[in-house]
Amino acid sequence: MPKTSGRLLSLLSLLQARRDWPGALLAERLDISPRTVRRDVDRLRELGYPIVAFKGPDGGYRLDAGTELPPLLFDDEQAVALAIALQIATTTGAGIEEAAMRALTTVRQVMPARLRRRIDALQVTAVERPAPQPDPQVESGVLMTLSAAVHAREVLRFDYAPASPLGVDDHEPAAPPPRRVQPHHLVTWGGRWYLLAWDLDREDWRTFRADRITPRIPTGPRFSPRELPGGDVTAFVAGRFRGSDGSDDWPCRGEVILHMSAAAVSRHTRDGIVEELGRNRCRLILGSWSWPALAAAVGRFDADIEVVGPPELTDAFAHLARRYANAATATPTPVR
């Protein structure tokens, strides 16, 4: 018979895996007597786990929702933070999605109703795989407010801070009046949280960085969800960040021959297509948000390049060649 501590963990794991467990089946699965099952259930109850017994021909036990979290585990904010982290983990593409979902179900099951409602309102979509961990600087209260508005389909008003002048940001700066949007999805991209919403004043889809949002309370009236172009939030948001309008493909895509092995190129190509053409020679099809950016991305490989097409890519290489030549011969301006 396993030690008491290990047996209790096994019993708790079984109770979390399905709603109702006949006592005889629990005893069989744990290889203990029904009397020991009853004693172990009492021990778990003493630890704060809300286990209820049900009667009938197959009388048994059920792990129910409690009025408060079991002691010595998490306070409310820690439990919410844990649930958010687990939901993110289900979208990472890191091979832990199933385990994270089981853990999320476990945490949710022992939460009091007030916390379960907050967690159920949070729906996260990762549009990048594997997804970096979203920015921990975003307050959980802001995330919960945004997710609650998404879940309730209520118009959201918020102040939107302007982007840092030192950064490159493809979102519009905040206007003096608050933004008014119909929130549709809370997503992660490049290690940040974003709100995908229909902007009521601009009559277009927008993505807003969550760390720059200051929600205004109360929320507005309920709305009927709009149909997202293409119907796929992942493809739509990925397309927006790549500079296209609703497509998950890059707006600029070209083809080159690199005098480098396909194996070496593949290690440094995230979403391009690499084809082996022989020893130290391969074909690369790659996309980017602009032709100069695409030419620069190809140029980072230390190899000779043959441009297959299109002509815009050839022009971009010529443009960068002139720029680099000027940079190589220019006299530096003194810094004062």
C-alpha cells in the first residue's frame, strides 16, 4: 500500500479527473479498502477540499466547488494569476498544452464561484507559436476587465497611452477623447498582450496594447459580435502585424538562390521555405512586411545571392546597396 501522502495525492487526482467516483471503484483503482477510502476522504476534507458523498447503488464521492480555496495554497489574486498562466500555457505550442489544460481544470474546480466567474471570462488566443511569455507588467486587473468586456460583449471605453518615441509601434497614438470599441478577443503576440476590437469612431478593426490601456468604468451597452474578416482570429491578427489586411501571409514575398547549405539556412529561417539544390546551394522563399526588409533579411546570410524574383526584390537589393555604400563612405557627424 502506498504511503498516506502519496495515496492522498492519487485520490485527489482521481477526484479531479471526473465528476463522480463510486467508492468501490476508487478503492479498486488505489488498491485499498473502502474503509481506507473513507478515511482518506476525511483527511482531504480536513485540508479544505470540498468532497461530498452521494448515495445510491454506486454511492461514492465528488470533488465539489468550495466556498473558499483550500488552506495553505493560494490567495485570490495568486489563484487568478495561476489560472491566467495556465491558460497561456495551453496555447504555447511547447508540448505541455494537455497537461496545462488538466491543471487549469483542477485549479478551477476547487475555486469559489466568484473566482471561477472571473477565470471563465478570460479567453486568450495565441497568434504566435511558440508564444513568448506575455508582458508581466500588465496588471491582472486590466486583463480581467478587458476579458470581462469581451465575454459580456459590452462596449469598452479606455484611455490609450501614446507609444514611446524611441520605439517602433504600428498602432495609432492615443487621441484626447477615450477610445470606444467593441472588444472581441484578448490575444498574445511577441510577448505582449493585445486587445482586438472594432473601433467605433474609426469604423475599423484595431489591435491595442494592453499595457497602454486604462479602462474606464462602467462599460457601455451590449453589442452583437461582428464577423471577423476571414473568420480566423489567429490569421487575422498575424496578418495585421505582418502589414497585410486580414491575411496571414506577408505582403511581400520573394525567392532567391543562396550559396549556402539548406541545413545552415533552415536553422535561421523561421517561416520561410528552404529547398536543397546541391552542395552549399539552396532555394529560399521568404516573406516580410516590405521589400527592403525582405532584402535585408536575405542579406544577413553570409553567402552569395541570386534573385529569382520578383523585380521588386531586385530593386530593393539595389536600393540597399546604394544605402550601404553611402554609409561606408560617409564622414561621421560629430556628436555634441
